[in-house]
Amino acid sequence: MITIADREADIYDLFALPRRDNAELLIRLEYNRRVEHESKYLWKVVRQSPILGAVTLEVGRRGDQPPREATVTVRISQLSICAPQNRKGHSSLKPIPVYLVLAEEESAPSGVKPLCWLLLVTFPVATFEDAVRCIRYYSYRWLIERYHFVLKSGCGMEKLQLESADRLHRALATFSIVSWRLLWITYEARVNPDSPCDRILDTYEWQSLYCITFKTTILPITVPSLKEAVLWIAKLGGFLGRKGDGEPGVKTIWRGLRKLSNIWETWEFLSDNPSVLSVT
């Protein structure tokens, strides 16, 4: 189990806490901490390490900057971090051995802040491949945050008033599937927008979605694209789709999917039972 966290988790006492077996940390560092080395501070030591290679990453949207690719150089070091001098009893605390991975963009596009991640890792990082694996783990942090956002805000996990941990575990197992599918639909539409929507939607789902969107009972000859279908779902959830609105987010897609579930269930029932619509 690897706990991945941003710079807010750069806390000495967190690194010093005893951990269970198979529980590790991967933390992006904020502070230039003292280390057991003649250069004294970790940033200087890590930058003295040789470049092992380079890797290209997908960088998500940052404010007004669109998603892009960034090529970063990779360095690794094995150091021991000293306790902060302002911490009570720091002189009696033993340095903490860790591995450090530096991913640094040396030729960012004009007007773009270069990518620079200094990662503290508590499990062994000995090769370039090990370092790249850590960098990719950290690059998934935003997606993991969106997953937990869906669990908490969409599924309302924190609002459940269940009487036992066992019931909470079962609810979490169910909602995890819901959250995974929502994220899959959202990001698949961005990565493969032109693929047919029946890759992720069942026949009754996309057919009922098309008909309710265009107020028709005549189905299209070809299956709509994934981008089109997700946009229609988001509009069911309140997405306006104006020129400056960008891509629909998980909130509107979540609300749209909830509405679509009622629509396609009715559609499926009426399709399987056409006599219900007959007038006597």
C-alpha cells in the first residue's frame, strides 16, 4: 500500500512514524531539508546526482494552461533526512533513510512553468525504471483525488449513517464501482473522443440517450461518437456546453448518468413490452 501525497504532506513526523508491513510513502517535497551529507541540504545533493535518462509525461490542465506533454530528466539519490532544528529534542532523533527521485523539465514551452517534482520514497529506488515508476505513480495523484471526490461528493460516502464497519465496507465496494465507471467515461471521452460510444454504453443506454436528446424515436444509422454521447449525458446533468465551458466534468456527468439510468430503464421496459403502449 503506497500513500501518495502532495507537498502538504512534507512533514518530518510523518516520515518518522512507524509503518505497518507493506505500507510505504511517496511524498512530493516542499522543504529543502538538512541531510547527512557534506553538501548539507537535499536539493543540492540530488542535483549533483547524474541524470539517468528522460521520460515524457502527460500533464493535466493547470489553470488556463491546457493539458500538455512534458519531458523530464530523472535523477535519484539515497540520503538520510535530519530532524528539523526547531523541533524539540532534534539532537536525539536519528536521521531517517529515504530515497529521492527528482523529475525536472529543462526545456518547458515559453510562458509555461517548468515541471519540477522532488519525490521522497520509503521503498528502494535503485534504477531508472524504478524512478520512472515512482514518477508515474505520482502523476496519477490528480486522478486519485478525483476518484475520492466522486466517492465523497457524488456517492455521499461520508454522509452514510451505517451501523457497522461491515456495512460500510459493502457500501464502499459498491460505490467504488460507480466511481470507477464515472471516471472511466469522463476520461475515455477525452482520450478517445471519436470512438463509438457503445464501447462504454450498453445499447439501451445510448439509444435512449440519443432519442431523449433529439426528441425522436428514429435511431441514427451509425453509433454516435463517445465525445457526443458524454456531452449529451453532461447536458442531462446541467452542463450548458457553451463555447468557453471546456470539457464537462465529473459532477455534471454524474448527475446526467443518474437521470439516464431512469430513462434507459424505461426505454428497455417499453422495448421489451410493446403491448404496454397499445390502446384498448
